[in-house]
Amino acid sequence: MSYRRDIRNSRSAIFDDGLEEGGLRASSSYSHSINEHDNDKAIDSLQDRVIFLKRLTGDIHEEVESHNRLLDRMVCLHVFSSSNSPENNLWPFI
């Protein structure tokens, strides 16, 4: 009989089926409080990640805009300088 009780105790410890064994469990309000606390921590973590990603995408957007302006100027200068007309050869002075 002792062997059987040991198996039940080890099974209870592994699978936490304390209700079947007549064991005590934390009250549901305590469990609810713990779950709420865990949820609040997870929400805060997600909020921090969202803020970081929004900041990162804003930085990427600014970088893309800057590169687009640079490319536009380079294209304009190339088109302007490739013209054979002598009055358009003033581009280095602009």
C-alpha cells in the first residue's frame, strides 16, 4: 500500500492533480490576482515593444526620405550636366 501511495504522491507532484488527491489549492481570487499581474506585465512588455517599433519605423522612414532626396538631386544633376548646351554647364556653381 505504501508503494501505491508513493506513486500517487509523485504523480501528484508531477501533474499537480491535488484536487483528486484532496490537496489544497490556492484560492481562485489569488490565482486571478496572479494572472492579472502576469497579464499586466505582458501588456507593459508589449507596449514597450510597440513604442520601440514605432520609433524604429519612423527612423527608417526619415532615412528613406533622405535617400530619396539625395537620389533626386543626383538624377537632376546628371540630367542637367549631360546636356550639351553651354548655358547648362553652370551646374557646379549652383
